[in-house]
Amino acid sequence: MPLDLRPDVSTSDAPLLSLTGVTKTFPGVRALSNVSLNLHPGKVTALVGENGAGKSTVVKVLTGIYQPDEGDIRVDGRPVRFPTPQYAESAGVTAIHQETVLFDELSVAENIFLGHAPKGRFGLIDTATMNSNAAEILSGLGAKIDPGTTLKELGTANKHLVAIARALSVDARVVIMDEPTAALSHTEIEELYELVEGLKAQGKAILFISHKFDEIFRIADDYTVFRDGQMIGEGAIANVSEAELVKMMVGRDVSQIFPERDRQLGDKVLDVQGYEHPTEFADISFTLRRGEILGFYGLVGAGRSEFMQALFGTTLPSAGEVWIDGASITIRSPADAVSHGIVYVPEDRGKQGAIGALPIFQNVTLPSLARTSQKGFLRLAEEFKLAREYSERLDLRAASLDTHVGNLSGGNQQKVVIAKWLATEPKVIILDEPTKGIDIGSKAAVHEFMAELAAQGLAVIMVSSEIPEIVGMSDRVIVMREGRIAAELDRDNITPETLVSYAAGISETSS
Amino acid sequence: MSTTRNIPDRLRSPLERNLKSWETLLLLVAIGIFVANSFASPYFLDAWNLSDATFNFTEKAMIAFAMALLIISGEIDLSVAAIIALASTAMGAAAQVGVGTEGLVLIGLSVGLACGAFNGLLVTGLGLPSIVVTIGTMSLFRGISFIILGDQAYRGYPSDFAYFGQGYVWWVISFEFVLFALIAVIYAVLLHLTNFGRAVYAIGNNATGALFSGIRVGRVKFILFLLTGLMSGVAAICLTSRLGSTRPSIATGWELEIVTMVVLGGVNILGGSGSIPGVVIAAFVMGLVTFGLGLLNVPGIVMSIVIGALLIGVIALPRLWQMWRH
């Protein structure tokens, strides 16, 4: 059906884009059930909900990736259909996805205009026009990026800006942002907010999906809450409190977000002295006791993950010593680290954490095969027993232990990775951004579990960029900045203000 | 323990999974070819002819088993046929100066192991891509053979050396066939029943994830290159013994036939999945096709066309079946 795409002179009460009664079912799952959603020009609508609430499905319906089974999509009040993503794009709907697919070997301009590059004579790509158009969009975003640069030379934050530029290159009227700040540092997030304000001023309707409440209250005008594929509530953000939103999301009161725990610190288990790497970090020294949760805070790029991976043996330090239970050890590979009781739950679950194409039980037993096997021969019964024990302890949700890990949700994949390490009965567990990108309900479960592990005498290192998590969980915090320890804070001194100022290098002289 | 939820071990029984597998499909193809052959030629269903037919695949299959593990782990070794040439040349040179059968076997195996170690070191030690490394060593190993032999050939192997390629254990059952069966069992056990085999699958599916799970990825891959080299040495002994002579062109083109056998057996060329029973059946399929066409006096070049068509056909079959059903 041909679309009339001339923008109406719309008032902000009439939604630019609306969904009514949209239902989408998959075999065995009703992902969306009779939901509605209204996006107004010049306004930011926050879409909140736990993982599995249907947020991603609704984005896919809006961008033409999924077709709804029932219900209407209307643009400017007129019913439309998006049989393919191209239809959604030509109707002015564009999305910045959580993990945008960009191409490392192409130039910035080519990435931005891939699929709709300006054509010159003979249908060849008009590189000059493309580069100048790209430069225009990028400068509109306040990004200092040369459109001719090869993408792989950019950092994460700049790549994200390219993804945003790509979304805006199609002359969008509706911009969907799916967790746009997940990969960004503090200052970059501020810049993103400015960008969103700019888009609002241009009269674009913005759908903003986020797990972070501070940014929802900072940036959004309206909210819509999804739970289990249903629309639970909507309204102006000014008329709702954080607690009310949480209640709508989880369907119950979440009075206390972080578990109270009895802090009983045992003997010193880990001692790290003078860890150093030629480029990533220098002079890292600290100790860790049994039952302690040690937080590592810092901005993106402060060298926390790099240090942890050196401690786990995936990269080699240029200097430094480690003791476990007072005995000096050498870590040259993850296998060495695991054999000394140091395990690492990585941030990048899909690539480093789990092996998606193998079943749950094989993932769980992979580092423990020496224990479940006999003289090098597998014993499946023992493997299932071990996998069952730890899966149940972590309340894993799966159809069977033979299910491939790749088919599980993000939260459950994380549980498989944690189960895998707990089954090795470690002494020190390093959790790198353990709750990144998982919903509030699962977050609370991970926090509770972390507290339980510490109570059982395990020493926990938690790398996190989320201040509430650091403040709520840590017994002690090490703040890293530019590869060095900027501060070590006791329980009583951990406040959001001190964390941020040490991480940013503001209060260098204060004690 | 608060709420204990019961997660079943499996939803499908291993038997059900096996019945719906690639190996079952391949077995049906093998039976089909067997039946077709027995109709096509009156000489096919003869015990000695069938025994002869096994020589079409036994030596290649020995290498294919080790290659299967290597490909499942995400690597490949294209130098295997060149290793045969080098090992055979080394044995031939030794035989000229009067080295006995035991010594020749030792030399064949050692050269195989050394070549495998060289490949493994370049791939795991320097982090080079195995396809490039082994294309290089393919020219290198066979090149050495050519330099040593030129257009000459080594003959004059000790008479008891002939047993490996020409001896029979019992009636029509050749030594090579017994060795093939034994090696198949060893590799099936290694891949499917040991921790080492599990590590191979883990590495092939996600090498980074395996490394982060405490698997010594480099060591496992190095061992796989060693094994592939060793099996090339074993095959070199059998082939040299069977032919009774060594030329530098010995076993030319085998690397592709071996890779074909592995892929036909259901091993994912990108790594991560496959089984030894599949490769065993694929070995029989290829042997039967070659032998059946040979009985019909089909020239060699046509045979390779048929093998190629078979490979594409068997791989495309499940996909075509799916498309047809939708």
C-alpha cells in the first residue's frame, strides 16, 4: 500500500505513532498480548519492563522485523503495515539497537549510509556527497569523527555515535533507542542526553528503552510499563514515583533492593602486589579476605576488566605477584587461575562466558571434568548430577539440562556461567558487570546470591559501573582511574559522590 | 534450599536423537549404493572383491579420523598427503641403506609426528591460521621429497615390510582393514567418551569461551596436529608397503579426498560438531562408490566428478527436504 509520508502539522496530543491491540505469539509463548503504545512528537517515552516483558518484541514490530498477529500500527492516525524493515524505514521509523551491527572494515560514512548511499553516474556510490552528508550528520551530533576513518579505528563510544548517525541518516521521525547508554561512560551519557534533547526540539518522537531509573527520570516525558507481554500502565513521568514504576514492572513491592547481610570477614585469601601491564594498568596492589565483597569502580576504560583478565590469566602482566592463602602462585593461563581457585565471570557472556552451542550440563561441567570423570573418561551421570545441583541452587529456568545454552535468556545464561564456576568450588570469584543488561528482578536475585556466597566464605570481587550496585553491595571499594588505583574506600566512606569524584579525578587531594 | 525445581536431564532420549541424525541418513545412502552396486556388476558381491574395495579407503580413513577431530576443533591440516610423501621418502632412503622393518616403521611414525609438531607449533605457538600454514607445509614437505628423489623411485623394501599393506589377518580380512577398525574405535572413544574429546567440541564451538573456562586450548590443538601427523605416518607405512615403492608424487591429492570424507561424514567444516561413526560410514560410502565405478570401467576423472556430486548432493539433501516441505 502506498504511504503518504508528508508530515502533518501535528499537535503533541495526537500521537505520531501508535500501536493498539497488538498481539504477537510465538510457538508456546505469547510475547505481546493486546498492547498499546503511543509516541508523541517532541516527546521522549520511556518503555520500561523486566527482561522478557516484551520490549524487544515491540521494537521488532515497530521496525518491521516481526508482523503482529492482531492489532493496528498507525502513523499520523493512518493505519500502516510494515511487512519488511524497509517499509518501517520509509515511514520514518528508525531504531538504535542495543548491539548495532556495524562493519569494522568500512569507513564511517559507508557504515552510516550502507544500503541507502547517494548514487552518482552509472549507479555508482557518490563518495564525495556521502562523506559530506555523513560529516553533516556527525557534526549535528557534536561528534568529532572524520567520515573517512575506518570504523575499527574508533572507540566503543564513537562507534555508538556512528550507530546513532546511521539511524538518523534515514530522515527519521520516530527514533527508537534500545538501551543506548549501556556501553557508554559517564560523560558520553551526558552527551547522549543533549542529543536526545536536540531530537525532541526537532519534533521527533523518541522511544527510550532503559533499565536505569536515573536516566528515565532525567530524560523521559512519558512512560509506558510492560509486564509479561502486557501493557500495565502509562502516563506522564512527572506523575509517577520510582517505587510506583518498580511496582508496576515487577507486580510487587520491592522495598529493599540490596540484601542486608551479616558481614563476617575471614582470613586473607588473595594478595596481589604490583600488578602491571605495558599499556593497560600499573601498580595494582590489594588484599582480599574470605567473605568479603570488594567492589571495583571506575569509568569505562579505567583498566578494571583488563586487570581482572590478567589476574585470570587471559592476558599476561609485565610485573606483579599473587598469593593465594599465603602461597605464591603463577598465573599464565585461565587453567592456572582455575586450578588455584580464582574464577572469572566475564562481562561478555555470549563470547567469553558460555558456549552457546553446547548443552547446559556440558557448560557447567567443563572446568570440573577432572572431578566428574574417571581416568579421563566422561561419566555422564556424574555430570548431570553436578549440573543439577548447581542449576537448582541458582534457580535456573530451562526446559532440560540438555538444552543448548544459546537458547536461554541472558539472565539464565549468566546463571549457567556462575554455576559453572561455583561447581569448581573456587576461593575467589570475580564478577565483571554481573548485572549488566539484566532486569530488576534478576538483578536482585544476583545480588542476593552474591551476598549468600560471601556469607559462605567465598571472596568476591565485583567489577561494576553502576553506582547503586557498588554502594549497596561492597564491603570495600577500589576506584580505578587511567589504569591505576585512585582510592580504596572502606564501607563507611562509600558514597556516590566520593566514587564519582575519585573515578573522574576531581578530589585528588581530599583524603 | 528453598524452592527446588526439577529440571529434567533430557527431553529427547539419545536413541531418538541418533535415529534422526545425519549418520542415519548417510547409512541409508551407503546401503543404497551397496544394493545398486550389486545390481550393476555381477562381480561386486564377491568376498575377495569386497576385501579389495576396502583398500580404496582404509589408509585415507586413518587420517580422516584424526582430521575429523582437528576440523571439529576449528582447524585443518592440508599437508597430510605431503607428510605421507615425506615419511615414505624417509623410509625409502633408510631401506636403501639396509634399515630393517622395525626401523622403517619407527622412521615413518617419527617423520609423521615431527611434521605434525611443526604444523602445530606454527599454528598454536605463533597463532597463524592453520589453512595457510598447512598449504605452506604441503609444498614444503612434498618439495623435500622431490629434491631427494627427483624422478627416481625407491624400491627394495624388506620382504616382511610388505605385510602392512598386503597382509591378511584372517581369510579376506586384511591387516589394513583391522588397523582401520582399531583406529576408528580408538578415535571414537577419544572424541566421544573422554574429557579430551569434550574439550575438542568446546574449542570448536567457541575457542574464547573454552579458554575462559580453563581449557588449555593451545595444548589441545597442538596434540590434534600431532595426532594428524602421526596418522599420516601410519598411512605412509601402509601405502608404501602396499605399493612396494616410493615416488615423490605418492598420495597426490589425498588431502582433499580426506577432507571430503570428513565433511561427508557430517563434520561441520566450520568446527564444533561431527562424529567418528559418521566418518566411518562416509569412508565406506566413498570406497563403495569408487569400487563400483571401477568395476564398471568408469575412468578416474569421472569418479572424482561423482564423488564431488555425491558430497554436494548429500549435504544439500536435508536442506532441499526442508524447502520442499515448506
